Amino acid sequence: MDWVEKYRPQHLQDVVGNSSAVRHIYEWARDWSRQKKPLILYGKPGTGKTSSAYALANDMNWEVVELNASDQRTKAALEKVAGSGSTTASLTGASRKLILLDEADNLHGQADRGGAKAIVEIIAASQQPIILIANDYYSLTRELKSVTEPVQFRALQARSIVPRLRQICAAEGVTCDPAALENIASRADGDMRAAVNMLYAVSIGKEHLAVGDVHTSAKDERSTIFALVGATFKGKRDADLLRMAVEVEDTPDTVEQWLEGNLDHMPDPASHAKGYACISRADEYIGRTYRRQYYTLWRYASAVMLLGVADAAGGHGVHGRIMPPARWKKMGASKKQKAVRAGLSRKLSEMTHIPQDALREDFFTAISILVEQDPAKYVREFELDADELNLFIHDKARATKAVKEVAKEEKAKAKKASAKEKATGKGKKARDDDQPADTGESRRDPPPGQATLF
Ligand SMILES: Nc1ncnc2c1ncn2[C@@H]1O[C@H](COP(=O)(O)OP(=O)(O)OP(=O)(O)O)[C@@H](O)[C@H]1O
């Protein structure tokens, strides 16, 4: 049995941290009547939402009926349980049934809006206590928010995670360096499930856990995932790939991103589609793993993507080196893009006298079409640089070419102008007046501050 399940809190008092949320839940249950609104526990994964609901039911001697909001069969089941006010229906002698509705932020997974609406109505009129669970409160439908009472679960502090890890080590007969547990707790980033999982992984087969067992540098972690991805494209034996997948610290969704990021570099284009097919199949398992909290499915995800991509790659490797997923690079790049976009709309707004938000909302598409047709013209007109031009046209090579072309023209113009200045001897005056050089072409350009869009 894995430690996450083995050490799931059995009673509310075992739940670490989030004490005001826990008290809220307890008082709600203690005073429960049909007038009480269902609770919605929301917050980061692994902070104790599901565990608290189960611990509460245990403490109250309520039976739990767990349903999933996105499941098509949920409405019928919910109708049956929530519609019955019976308190003695249970064979176990439990006094009530606590309906636990997981993935409340995925209610739109119901086939239609009507289905979701019907569920909200059943929830609102329930004759049994209901607890809904969600990660993101803000993505819930307005209707659902209006019939429920929110309870937030916050990320756990590392200093509350450490004692729980210490307890688990003691129960398992593993002695440990305090620094090792502190290291795990801080890397878990407020997620107790992640912390317990990490502890389990590093303690396998050990009687003593030293800090060195836990502390792997970022470089070491990278080299392991590099090795796994490299071995997959090189077509290493299936058994080796599966063993490496267990060894790497990264979860299958990270491995999936790495494989996906490198797929396009397989030399044979025909193999790309095959590779993507395996990755998308693995992605379904990864999604289900998280939705159902059923980590066994991770193994299937790993097997499907690693063996599938290895088969697609046929042992031919990838062009160049194995690279970290482009998506990660893009995340950094998107910050820069935001700054470029803000600068560009400010500049265009000044030039055209159109307010920035009108430009963005009403004109951006039209401008993009125009710029796409003749990029160089608009590089001149709006004095765009390559980054700015790229916001309008996505073909990087074409954008660079247009910018270079205009730069070349400008250079030639400047050269011509300075030659002319020299010849006429009026160079100084022209510079003092800050007038554009007197060339036939420049007279056709609109003066600064009067750029025209169309
Ligand atoms: N506050 C906590 N106290 C003690 N153990 C916890 C706590 N939070 C999480 N855990 C551990 O993590 C496991 C998963 O926790 P739980 O299912 O309650 O998380 P959750 O908040 O419902 O996450 P998700 O949003 O992913 O469903 C538990 O089995 C338990 O081992």
C-alpha cells in the first residue's frame, strides 16, 4: 500500500494545517439541517480537501457516497441519494449519507448545459449533506457558487509538513536527518501528497534517510530525464525504458512534455503522427490519474508513451540534441511578448491618434491583414522592429527579411543624403533644423505623428 493512502488522516484532528477550514467543516456538520447550504472545499491539490471530507464522515459516523461531477451517470445517482431524506437507509447503521461530489470545477464536462443545471438544482434541494471539491473556485459556474458555501484550503507551510513526515518515518521504522525532511517539505511546495510521495520514493529499502538521499541537484535531475528521453528515441529495450521511468524524479506529465517537445525532431516525418497518437493516448491516462486520484494509471501512461514513441522513432534518435520542452521556453518568452505588445500599442496609438484599447480590440486584426500583405511597407510606416512585426505576422523568417530590407534602404538613404550634403555644403543647416534628408522618397513618407493606417 502506498504511503499516501496508508497515512490519509482518519479523523479531522489528524488533518495537518488549515485549521479554520477544518473547524468550519466540523461546525457545518455538527449543526447540519436541510436548510444548510452544501460546502465547497477548494484549493491546491494535496492540501487535505478529500481527506477532510472522509475524516468528517468518519467522525460523524456518516456514510460516504462519492460521485464525480463530470461523469454522465452522476445526475441519476445524485437524484437518488440527494432526493431521499431517509436517515436509516444505511446497512452500516450510519445516520446520514455524505455526498462527496469531486471535480465540481468540471461540471461542464456534463454533456450539455441542461445537465449541469439539473445537477445544481438537485444539489440546492438535497436532503442529505453534500460536500463538493474543486481546485479552482473561480472557474465554478455562477449558479453553483450561489447554492454553496465556500471553504478555502491553502497550501501547507513546510514547517507543518515536516512533523507529519517525521511521524510517518517513525511509524515505518526509518530514522532520518531532520534536514532531509526539511528538504522534502520545501520542495513539495505546499502539497502534502507530493511530500508523502517523495518521502516514500526516497525511503524505499532504507533504514536511515540521510540528506544526501534527498538532495539531488537540478543538474542531476535534468540528466536523468535527458537520459530517459534520449533512450526512448534511440529505441532502448522496453524493460529498460520502464525501469528508467520509475527512476526519474519527474512525473509522467513532465516526461510527456519532454517527449512531445522532441517529437518533431525525429528524422522520419512519417513517424511524427505515430508518436503524437501515443502521446495523446497517454495524456488521457494522465488526465484520468488526476481526476480519479488513481496513481496506478500513471504506469499505463508511461508505458503507452515511452514504448509507443520508441516504436515510432524506430531507434533513429532525433536531429541534434535532446532539448527541454519548447513550452517551457515559451513561458519565458511570453513575458517578453507582453512587453513588446504593450510598447507597440502605445507607439501605434501615438502615431495614429487611436486609443490603445480601440486599437487592440477593433483594429488589430485589420492591421494584421494589411501588414501580412506588405510587411516592409508597415515596417517603414510604423517603424516596427522584428519583435513588433512578429506580433502581426508569425512567419519569423519573413518578418526578419522585411526588417532587414528596410534597414538596408535606410542605410542607403542615409548614405545618399550625406553624399548630397557634402556636395551642396548645406549639411550643417539641415542637421540643425532636424529635417529629413531631401530625397525624392522621403518626401512621400508622412511626417512623424501622422502615420496613416489604411
Ligand atoms: N492536510 C493534510 N494533512 C495530512 N495529510 C494530508 C493533508 N493533505 C494531504 N494529505 C496527504 O495527501 C493525500 C491526498 O490528500 P487529499 O486527497 O486530501 O488532497 P486534496 O486536497 O483532496 O487534493 P486534490 O485537489 O488533488 O483532490 C492524503 O492521502 C494524505 O496522505
